[in-house]
Amino acid sequence: MDGQTIVAPVVISPRPAPQHIARPAPVVGPPLGMLAELTHRCPLQCGYCSNPINLLKANREVDTAGWLSILEQAADLGILQIHLSGGEPTLRSDLEQFVALLARKGVYTNLITAGTVLTRDRLFALRDMGLDHLQLSIQSVRADLSDKIGNIKGGLAKKLALAGWVKESGLPLTLNAPVHRHNIMDTGAVIDLALELGADRVEIANVQYYGWAAVNKAALMPEWAQVLEQKAVVEEARERLKGILNIDFVTPDYYAKYPKPCMGGWATDVLNVTPEGKVLPCHAAESLTGINFENATQTPLADIWYKSESFNRYRGYDWMTDLCNSCDRVDNCFGGCRCQAMALTGAAENADPACIKSPHHHLMAEITGGYAGEQAPPFVYRRITAQN
Ligand code: SF4
Ligand code: SF4
């Protein structure tokens, strides 16, 4: 040797593959909340509607006695809060019976409405029967854009009138604003409107791409610069309006680093009942193939919640890939959204591709990148209305 120091070659070992961690089985308690989709009929035809594309016609909806039984079972199961939703739930002439039953059973009721058909008299009657809260959706703060998004004439004026009656009635009011590339620039104006109307809460709800929203993804997907601007507007308003207005906001999945804890984890806290009585762990779960979701008109709700194969399939950790099972964030996000994992990766067991650790994460960037700078195509409006 000629005096040189011999340096051992550096071996860069590949990152160790994640190991499956044995974890205890989940302890299943009663659900806390339920979304009762009373109907899929609606006077509006929003292009971002998350209702399924094969919308249910009125003649297949659960009848009055059927819904009364489901709601009573829900109360007996220990559910604390029921969101009466749709479609447009006020198209059901039996809504009063549902509110009265739930009030008797001590369940908190929230009516989720687009606000174009509910009259002042009916609102006050619902309040007197025990309705606890009303959530009003708005398509835009601008009348012409509101009409275009919902494919309806004069929608905004009716919504503003309803908001005034809600305040007059003494009911708490939440304003829900589904946001996409056509209205994202008005996020600050939505917050101002919520203040002006005396709302207690405003939800800046970035559109989720299920149902009709998936059909209209190219028309709806915002650009990255718009999302950054929106985030700054919301952060400033949250600081300024602390203690005055609650602002709910989550960065849209397509631009986030990690997925949201979809529904707080599959079948953990909430359930969803469709207009025909199918019971789902989330409103989009019917997009998953190979799962048989049971019907509350045929199987007791408690059996579906505690014992059904569909509700137990993605509870706990055993179903996860090792990537999620061994991840230190698993109890924050529970692997994200099963529907998004299936839609983009072909397997519901995979990590939600919204996660930067997912080997499929590039699919999210490809989708958003594909729309940047493009002229948005026209909406494909949902085809079910108030009549059918
Ligand atoms: S069409 Fe619009 S208002 Fe009607 S249920 Fe769908 S999103 Fe809601
Ligand atoms: S790897 Fe899985 S558990 Fe971890 S953050 Fe990503 S999606 Fe969530």
C-alpha cells in the first residue's frame, strides 16, 4: 500500500419496506350522527352535486312509515344528531312528521336545504315542531352566477329571503358554500355575506369529486393560484372574526399534502341513509364496487352498524396496506378516503392518493395540472329535478 487511507465503500441501503403492525381490534361504539337523504329530487341541477349519477326517482323513495321507523331506530341506537338532507328535503311533505318524531326522541335536527321552496310559514311550523338548526347552501353571491351554477332562475333572492326568516325564527343558521373554479374568487364575499345575514357558521366547502362533480371535474377544478389565494383570504378572516363567526374550511384534497380523515374513519362516528333506505358509511360509498350495502327497510339499523360486512370491512387497521398500517399519521387520517383510493388507484385498500407518501400521489398532480389555464368546459347539469 502506498500510504493512502482506504475508505470502505458507502453502501446506501434501500429504505426499509414498511412492516405490518399488529394492532388491537377497534372498539365500536354507537354512531354520533346520521345523514338522512330523504330524496334525491331537487329544483336545482348543480353540476357539482354529489348525489349519484343514477339518481333515484320518487317512486323508489322510502315511504313515510319507512322513514319514521328508520329515524326511530336511529334515535334508539344512540344517535345524537340527524341531518335531514337530499336532494331537497323540503320536497317531502312528511318532513314535519320526521322533525316531530326526532324532537320527541331528543335528537338534534339539522335541515340541509338549498332554500328555494321553503316558505316562511313552513319554516316557523318546523321550528315549532322542534327543528334545531338550518343549513342553507348558496351557489354564488352573484345572482347571475347563482342561476348558472344551479340552472335555476332567481335562486339567490329566495335564499336570502329564507336566511332572513331563519334569523327571525331564532334558529341557528349555517351558510354552506360549495366552492370551485367559478366562484372560488368570491370566498371573501361569501364570508361577508354570512356576517351580513347573521349566520353562526359558514362552511367554505371545496367541492369533492363524486357523483355529478366527477362528471364535471374539468369544469370545476380550481387552479393552484386560486387555491392559495383562497387559503390566504380564509386565514385572514378567521383571525379577524374570532369569536364572531365560525369558519369551516379544509384545503381541497387535490392540493393537500395529506388526506383528510374521511368521515373520521370508516364507520366510526356517522352513517348515511339513501332515499331508498340503503345504509352507507359515507354518502359516496356506493361508488365502491364489490360491497353489498344493506337496506334499513329490511335489516335493523343496529345490526347494520355493528355486524354488517360492509360496515366492518374498513374498520380498524387490518385491511390497510403496510404503508398506512405502519405510518405514524394513521390515527390522523385513517388512510384517507376509500372512494378516492378506488377511483384513482383501482383498489379501495390503497392509501388515498392525496397522500404524498402514496406511490399514486402523482395521479393527483396530473389531474390538477391537466386543468390549469384551460378554459372551463360547460357544466353537464344533473338531470333529476323536483318533479321526477
Ligand atoms: S342539485 Fe344542488 S342544491 Fe340540489 S341537492 Fe344537488 S347540490 Fe344540492
Ligand atoms: S401513508 Fe396512509 S396513514 Fe400515512 S398519511 Fe398517508 S394515507 Fe395517511
